[in-house]
Amino acid sequence: MILELFYSYSFLVAAPPVLLDGDRKVAARLGHVTTFSQKIYSVSPVNVTLGRQTSLSMISRINLTTTDVKQTRMALKVFDSFVEAVGVTVVLSFNISSQEEFGEYQFLVTNNVMPAARRAIEIVPGGITLYTYIAFMLD
């Protein structure tokens, strides 16, 4: 998914994207839409994916939908000082359709400059499911 990021001002140098203050563990319910947010700084449009290596040759990805993008002021550490910049907070949503989709993923953000920014995100079962309810009733 490509997100167009526009800023009132930004650094004039090409730089890879920067991830700030994002979720590391996301609780999801089977068959329900789940949302999570991530602050991103980039001087150019970014491509966002959520995937994991399922075998040596296969990568599993979850389809992400952008539900909200807001301009956000952020402080970026440059050497030993902080520089104020404008980035975005992006709210993404996805749907878990099977038990096998829970687990560890890499949240990957790329732009036209390498390297990509990545963060480990764990998708865990959350909320009351039919199975949880049945197990509770049997106790």
C-alpha cells in the first residue's frame, strides 16, 4: 500500500523512513477488523507492508488498509540533538481470518531511499471468542 505523505516543511536530504512510537503487540479477534497506529517520518511517499517469512522461499503478508492519516509533529534525533519535524500518524486496519495468521510479523516501511525501516509486531488473540466462551462455560 502506498501512502502519500505531505509536509509543511521537511529536511532537504534524502533519508530512509523512520518509525516512532508504534504498537509492538496488537490484539486481534478472529474474523474482526483490527486497527493499530504507527508514527512515520519520511521525505517521500512510503510503502507499508506487514509480513512474515513462512518458509525459505515464501513470505506471508496481511492485507492492510489505511483508515486514517494525520500530520504529526515529532522530534527526530540527529547526532546528539533533536530536530522538530512533521511526519504522519497512520492508522492501519486488517482482518485475521484464520488461527495460523496470529504470531510474529515484520512491519516494513520503505521509500525511494534504502534501507527500509522495520519493526517486529506480534499479533495475539484478544477479546472473547466463541472458543473462549465455550471453555469458560465448561469450567
